[in-house]
Amino acid sequence: MAEKKIQTKRIKRNINGVLLLDKPLGFSSNQALQKVKWLFQAAKAGHTGTLDPLATGLLPICLGDATKFAQYVTDADKTYIATIKLGVTTTTGDAEGEVLSASPVKVTPSQFSAACQQFVGEISQVPPMYSALKHEGKALYTYAREGVDIARQARLITIKSITIDSFSGDIAQISVTCSKGTYIRTLAEDIGAALDCGAHLIGLRRIETAGYLMSNAITIEQIENLSLDERAGLLLPVDSAIESLPKVILNADAAYYLMQGQPVWQAGKIAQGELRLYDENQHFLGLGFLQDDGKIAPKRLIQKPA
């Protein structure tokens, strides 16, 4: 009689913090997220803004309590290094698509720089069809693959800066700092259109978001070579996701009642808007805000102070 194999259920850990992942080429953001979640045996995880499979670089992944603050990272400005090929347009705006047109390139470095500067500031940008934006419950790229074009409304975005890193013939590399919702593929196409030669994106790497830097990120392969305890040591504190917000230290009584979900008084001058809240021992409690009556109300608390 054959023996039955006993399958042991994988234990999920309540682990909290932010991992700075260097997302590899070919992985979707969700695939990278699921891989990290598995490697950390995490009960809960979420990423902080989509990177296309053809893009690499900084993808902060929030584990446990940090998922409550992931949106603050998603909403932050981001910096990319983009490589653009002039003279060729594609169906997707990047190297993954089929070629639509090819034109000779007679662009000088100064002309390219001038074209880029046209897009610095608040601009209107039409999202690409090959994107994860939803229309009637389906991602736009699903319609695009079926040959269906959906009308898209232009959206206001902000390009904070564009720096020309290199320019040689029909290949240029630029560094772009921009607001959330910016499509660098579309920016590349628009620069090409401004130069009357067309262009598409052939490389994209995110190097900064919400104060997190690419230099502090780690690859999946590096994580795989570590023990579970060593992996946990890679995590940044939960409150690193909201370090840009004002910090308030509550006295023992105020901290106690706040964690019961009650608004509390705190002496001293308190900044308006959202606040990072801590107890007297510098343990992070969560996010709150100043009410009109001068009390600090809880908005998003962690389950257990760090």
C-alpha cells in the first residue's frame, strides 16, 4: 500500500516593514510582489506603484502594517532613467510593440534638449492604450490586444525636471522626475513627435520614490541567498513610508486613549493636516490628524506599536 504524502501548510508570518526591491526585467510588479511575499512568508503584502515588465528598478514593497501606508509611497514623486530611441514608433510606445513607422533622424543635442524642456512643468498627458487603467472593468491593454481603441481623457501631470544624461545619434538617455500617474512611454513618444521623427522607449529604470533610493534596494537573487532572519533584517521601519509628515510625540495617557480610537489632547503647537504619531518611548502608533477642535484624531493605527 502506497504511503500518503503529508503536506505541511506553509506558515504565514506577521512581519511588518518596507522592502526596497530592485525589480528585475520581465517581472510584472505583481509577480515581484508575490515572490517577495513568498520569500518572507508574509501574511500580508502590497506594492507601491506599477512598473511595467520591461522596466526595472526601485519597487518598495510593504509588508504587514506597512500596507496601511503604501498609498503615500504610490502618490509620491518618482525619478526614472529612460532610454529613448528616436526615429521609430511602435504600437505600445516601447520596445515590446510592433514598429509603426520609421523616419531618418537629423536631431542635434541642442534640439533634443529643447524638445525635452517643452514638457517640463504641469502638462496634459493622454494615457497609453497599453496600460493597466480600467475601462468598464477591463484593463486598457486587453482592448488594445483585441485591436479596440478606447477614447482616453487627458490627465494633468507634472514633470519636475528632465536632465539629458547622454545623446548619440538616435539614442538618448534622460533622467525624469515626475508626479504619480506619469507615463514615461508617452513622454518618449511626445518628445519624438515634437522633433517630427517619432520615438519609443527602449529602457526604463526607476531610481527614487518617496525619499527611497535605488542604491538601498536589493535583488530577488540576493534575498534568496539569505536566511529568514537575515531577510527580516532588510526591512525598513513601517513609518519610513510617511517620513515626510510632521511628527508628534504623545504623552502616556494620550497614547493610550488614541490606541482605543479616541481623539486626544496634546500640549504644544501641532501642525495642521496628517501627523505621524509616537508614544513617549518613540514607538510608532500610526497616522492621525488635527481636528478643528484642536484634538488629534486617529486615522490609521498599527495593530501593535513597533
